[in-house]
Amino acid sequence: MLEVKNLGIHYFTLNGVVRAVEGVSFSIDKKEWVTFVGESGSGKSTVAHAILNVVPSPGRIVSGEIIFEGKNLLTLEKEALKEIRGREISMVFQDPMTSLDPLRKVGDQIAEVLMEHGVGNDEAYERARELLEKVNLPADRINSYPHQLSGGQRQRISIAMAMAFNPKLLIADEPTTALDVIVQDSIMDLIDELKAEGTSIFFVTHDISLAIERSDKIAVMYAGKLVEFGNVESILENPLHPYTKALLESVPDLWSESKEIKSIPGYPPDLRNPPGGCRFHPRCPFADERCRKMEPAYIEYEKGHFVACHLRGGVGSE
Ligand SMILES: Nc1ncnc2c1ncn2[C@@H]1O[C@H](COP(=O)(O)OP(=O)(O)OP(=O)(O)O)[C@@H](O)[C@H]1O
Ligand SMILES: [Mg+2]
């Protein structure tokens, strides 16, 4: 359904070129929930924005293809991309105010998404009411302004907008980070319902236990690289990359005696000048000469389970 190949994105800042995403390849199947995890600054949001070609300035996609149902979204005419945006692919962000206009009633905003894609006025308002009920808000909220709603309610409005057309792909970048656990659960349930109706999910979170609970596949990013990708079960049973192992160990285990959170020693690199070889080598307890010199190739280590690590046979290049 969605296939991303060799994606590269740089931010051309006054202080240098930030190589935010490099050589990222993955795919998402129909009705599949893929969650991106990784430390802050690893490039998760940048990849999410690239899918609809909306990487903010001074960012630019410098390589790769994003194939959605056979079409490369990166070379599509503006008009054709506009047709897809909101109808076939929709986005929900961490801060719902990025997709809501503070000065307009939420009902008008939901109806507008529908009308932009050819739905008539009366039908659009009718459908806006239905969508509000679907996200568990009373239909009369149609007349509310965003500031009259709580954070969780606003996030539900932005999900209602994203659901306007039963999109084929929903991109959700940390949609629940600012919300309490109960509201978070109800929003995750809504996304699950969308998935049950046939939508594929590209999800980003800091919370690896949330990723494990809800998704089919996990994509682990480190310093702009996709280092591991596979089914949740195979990643839990057999994490292949030392960074993935460290991430899993950092999850406090609610059932064990120890509530200690292990953090990964060291810091992610400055992406204006990333380390040579494997970008993780300065923090990796297993790094050797090869890891310092050569970049490991991203390979399919076992069926459907990908990794980029010399310890796992990634030959790679200087
Ligand atoms: N507008 C920008 N200008 C310059 N550099 C940027 C810009 N936006 C992001 N970056 C850089 O690109 C890299 C990836 O950032 P991105 O926001 O994609 O990370 P992330 O994984 O989503 O992090 P977080 O978990 O904190 O949201 C970081 O090194 C960041 O500093
Ligand atoms: Mg982000």
C-alpha cells in the first residue's frame, strides 16, 4: 500500500546541513499499524511529514521515493497531491491546534474538509455531526470554538477531521502525548476502530509500551536511520539491534520487583556531523573497528525482520 524507498531528508540551516533522515526504506500494508519509536531527534516526525511532502522549511527531501498505491507522491503534481491529502491520507499531530483554526467553529472546519473534496453543504454538516458522535462528542459541539474544548476533546476533533473520508492511511505523530492516560486510551481505541475499517496506520510515539500494545510492526529509528523494522512479536522475542535491546530495557517492567528505568548511556549525535560507520557505534557496547569505519547495510535478517548492524551480517560500505 505504502512503500518508502531510500528516503533522505536534510535541513539546510544557517549553521550547516542537518542530515535528519538517510536511507530509510520500509513499507506498510493494508490494515497494518506500524509504530515508529526512537529517541528525540531521531527523525520520526521528519519521515511522517515527508509522506505527504510537507517537510517544513528549511527541510528538503534529497532522495528517495514514496510510493502510495503505485504513485510516487514526491513527483505528483500539487493538485493531485491535494486530492489525496485529507481524503486518502490524513494526518493527526501532537498539538491539535496545528490542524485547527482557533477562530472558527469546529463543525465548520470538519464540514470544510468534506466540501473541499466535493461533498455538498447540507450533507457535509450532517456528516460532521455523525463524525462528532463517532469520536464520542455530542453533536451540538459542532458550534463550539476550539478554545471551548479540552485538550482531549480538541484531539478528538482533529481525529474526526482525519476520519472524514475513511482514509486509506492515517499518519498520527504523537497524538496522545499531551493527554492523560484515560483520554489517551480512548483516542487509541478510535484509531483501532479506523484500522478495523480498513485504514493503515503510521504512528509515532515516545512510549514503547504503547507501541508494543497496539501495533503490528515496530520501526526503530536512531539518528536519522531506520535500524530495525519487524513484527512486534519478533522484535520482542529477538531484538536484533543493540539499540533496540537498550530501548526495550528502558521500559519499566510493571510486573517485576524492579521499577528502575535503565537509560542508554551517552547522547545521540549532532546530525550536522554524524559519526562515520554505524551512527550508533559511539554508544554501542559491542562496537568494533568495522562499526567505526563501515556503515552497516540494512538487510532482511529473517523473514520480514530487517536490521542494520554489523553483528547481524550487515556488510555495508565505507
Ligand atoms: N526546522 C528544522 N530545522 C533544522 N533542523 C531540524 C528542523 N526540524 C527538525 N530538525 C532536526 O532534524 C532531526 C530530526 O528531527 P525530528 O523532529 O524528525 O525528530 P523526532 O524523532 O520527531 O523527535 P521528537 O521525538 O523530539 O519529536 C533533529 O536532529 C532535529 O534537530
Ligand atoms: Mg517528533
